[in-house]
Amino acid sequence: MGEGLLIYGANGYTGELVARRAVERGLRPTLAGRNGEAVAALAEHLGLAHLAVSLDDPAGLDAALRGQRVVLHCAGPFRYTSSPMVEACFRAGVHYLDITGELAVFESLYNRDAEARAAGVTLLPGVGFDIVPTDCLAAHLKRRLPGAQCLELAFRLVGRPSRGTAITAIEGAASGAVRRGGKIVRVAPGHVSRRVDFGRGPVTVVAIPWGDVSTAYYSTGIPDITVYSYVPPLVARALRAGRLAWPVLAWRPVRELLRRMVRRQPPGPTDAARARGLGLVWGEACDGAGTCVASRLRTPEGYTFTALAAVLIAEKTLAGAAPTGFQTPSLAFGPDLVLEIPGVEREDLAGEDIRGGHDDRAGDSGYARRSAL
Ligand SMILES: NC(=O)c1ccc[n+]([C@@H]2O[C@H](COP(=O)([O-])OP(=O)(O)OC[C@H]3O[C@@H](n4cnc5c(N)ncnc54)[C@H](OP(=O)(O)O)[C@@H]3O)[C@@H](O)[C@H]2O)c1
């Protein structure tokens, strides 16, 4: 098994990890990307078929997808790369998976649900660390508290980001987002912070426009959603004091300077560094009567997790287990999907632990007003 899977962007840092994991699982994917030489070198090393095709070449994409059943798209930023591949998948009747974490991409794919159903195609973005663990935790919390009205999710990644992640983050860094009353509301990045306990004592996390601001609503129907990330204490203090001027990140020259700095870094963490890293996820859901439930996850390091989760979901999709239309990981495979990934542990919190840090909310003077929107 494994023929029928095409990994696009396979020569990228994460694409290569995904390709290596696919081979470990006994799959025989075709590797693809726009850089024929780099893709061929990896494919020959792994003993796989390969092809070079640009996303600007619809006829080339049609030829590339002939005979395939699932595309696992690993080339980002996805705001530039997703749409041509989705169009090609619709034309070819091939299921589409990607590893995006970009809110705008989730929203645009959600809006293509009817076309995907008509084409008999699964559209399942976010099969990496963003958003598999947070999405499964959100669905688990909803299962524990079906009347939940407010969802707060937070994560902490121990380990450094890849160049591709850093460049994608620069593209989206100038704007923050939360969901209030079912609508996505644009806010300044980091405008809300709070304390949460990932299991090692309370730390400060700040709100970020993580993909779940889009997708957790579709997975759970909970109308108020905020997603937070751990940031080093210095950054948290600067955010609270307003010393980080996020709007400058909207300026093209500033973004280009940052991109140039990032390109000088190594492609991503080494295997040894990934083995030392880990991911921590915390979530809390509350109903209107003041009842709250909270749970935590501990996962392998983010890129290791992404390779494990993406290949697991590709295998399930190849086996015909994914419904057609727009899907989130938990809608397609249930809240316990994340527990199928080696090294993941989930813990339900009780009593005092649930409220840990809740009163320590900071920089959130607009929260009540915004939540009323
Ligand atoms: N969901 C998650 O948890 C998760 C985890 C890891 C990564 N990601 C995302 O995945 C993306 C890739 O990350 P990475 O670390 O692998 O980055 P990377 O090492 O820089 O690789 C990027 C890949 O995308 C390709 N690419 C970029 N723009 C393209 C375009 N316009 N047309 C065709 N191919 C294009 C590159 O091809 P060339 O070599 O030809 O430039 C390369 O193969 C980023 O957006 C990152 O944020 C998400």
C-alpha cells in the first residue's frame, strides 16, 4: 500500500520528515515539488518515484495527480500555495491534505466545502502540530462539556522553529484574531495574555491567530475561542507594556528584512534537537453557568509530531476513512485521533487545577467588551 500518495514540497524541511516517516510506515509515496533536482535527490535516497511540477502549471499538476488518490501538501506559506493544488485536486478527484497553520487558509478552504463534496474530495488542512492536538483537545473538551460557550486553548513548543515556519509566521504576524459570538474578530497580536499550567507550573501565554480560531468553531460549535502560545517572559512583558510595535510587521520592507535574516538560519532543528523537544497543550471549556472543564496533552516535538500525524492521516485517507467535504482532524476521525500518535498523553484536570492561573489574566481589558460582539 502507499501508491496513490503524492507528497508535494517534499524537499522542504518538513516535507522531508513526512517523506521519511511515510517510508518508515511502509508507504511508497511519489515525491514532488518545483525544485526537480532537490526532489530527485531525496527520492533517489529513499528509493521513491519523483516528479517536478510548478504550482503555476495547471496542466503539469493534472498530469502529476493522474493515478494518485491523496495529496499531502507540505509547501508553504499556504496562502500562496494552497489554492492551485486544491483546484487540481478538484479536477482530478484526489483528496487534499496539508500542513498549514494559517487562519486565512482554513477559512478559504471551509468556504469550498460544497465544491469539495461535489468533486467527491476530502479537504483536510492542518494535519500537523497545527492543528491536530489543539483540535482534538477542543473536541474532547466539548465532549466533556456539551453546553460549552467559551473555549481557551494554549500550547508551548519546546524546540526551535524551522525556516519555513518562521517565514510563514512573519507573513501573518501583523494581525491577531479571536472568535467572539461565532465571528472572527481581528485584534492586535498578543492583546490578551493569561497564565496557564501546562503541568510544570503556571506560565504566561499570549493570544495568537492560531488556526483553531477558525477550525475549533467548526469542530465544536463553541462561539468564543481564544488560542494562546507560550512566549518567553521578556516578550510577554514587552507586549503588555506595548513596546512591541506589531504594526511595523505589516510593512513589506520590514518583512523582507526579517525573511532575509531567517534564510540565514539552518532549515530546522536537527534530529537530536527534535528528540529533546516536546509539545505541551492545554485547553479549557466553560459554559454560561460557570462550569468549566480542562485537559492537557503532552506530545512529541512539533516537527516530529507533524510527520507522525500527517502520515497517520494520509494512511487513514488512503484507506477511505475520511469523509468528503471540508474536514478538521477531529471531525474526520474523532477527538481521540491524537491518542493514536506515538508518544501522546492526555490528562483531564479536576478541582483546583482547572482554575489554575485563571485569575491572573493580564492585558485583557477589552475581553468582556469584545466577547459581547
Ligand atoms: N501545521 C504545522 O504544524 C506545520 C509544521 C511544519 C511546517 N508547517 C508549515 O509548512 C510549510 C513548510 O515548512 P518547512 O519547514 O518545510 O519550510 P521549508 O523548509 O522552507 O520548505 C518549504 C517548501 O515549500 C516549497 N515552496 C514554497 N513556496 C512554494 C511555491 N510558491 N511553489 C512551490 N513550492 C513552494 C519549497 O520549495 P523550494 O525548495 O523550491 O523553494 C519547499 O519545498 C510552512 O508554511 C510551515 O509554516 C506547518
